[in-house]
Amino acid sequence: MRQPLSSSARFVLVSGLAVGTDFLLAFTLRTFTGLPLSVSAAISFVVIGCSVYFIHEYWTFRREDSQTSSSRLIKNLLVNCAAWISRVAVIAALERLQEPHGFVMAGLYFTAGAGVSFTINFLANKFWVFSERR
């Protein structure tokens, strides 16, 4: 079955929706709990990231033989751990330099962390987890 969008375009779409939801959850946690942005972003990344493997398996990188794979699931979890660590590290480093006062600065910090984690996540999923080579 031919997909109307390339796997890269589907990844960007799924990730865009995920990061939007992630952003809303992180800022909701920060606003209502007073947690630092890095902690709020860490929690929201885990909550949102848990379902993304299945979307990637059955839609983003879909193949004729797509099915839940323990190997790909474990690889995806490892990728998510690396992406999570990179996001939290970037945001925490920026917070150490200067506390993000206001929504705009916090949004910039979150965007910087999300950009790094997105890049790691995309490259590792495309070329390792869901690679045509097995």
C-alpha cells in the first residue's frame, strides 16, 4: 500500500503533534506544580514518548510486515532514553546559565531541548530502529 507522505514527512507530522502535546503538558506541570522546566519537560517527554513507538511502527515507518517487535521496541526505548537525556541536559544547562523568567524564555529553552532530542530521535529511528536492514 502506497503512503501519500514519505516516512520523513510522517515522522515530522507525528513528532510535531507529540512535541505540541509535550509542550502543553510540560508548561502545565511547570505552571501548576512549580517544578523547574527541566523536570516538567522530563516528565512530559516520558508520558508522551511511551505511545510514539506504536505510531511509528504502524504508520510512520510502516512496511507490509509491520507488527509489534520486541527488538524495535527495545531499540526505540533506548533511542527515547538518549533523546530524553539530551533534552533534559540542554534545558537544565540553559536553566543553570539563567533562570527562564517568563513564558518566552522558557519556551526558547524548551524549543532548544526539543530540537536536540528531535534530531537524535529522528536519525536513530530512521537509520537504526526502523531501518530496512535488520
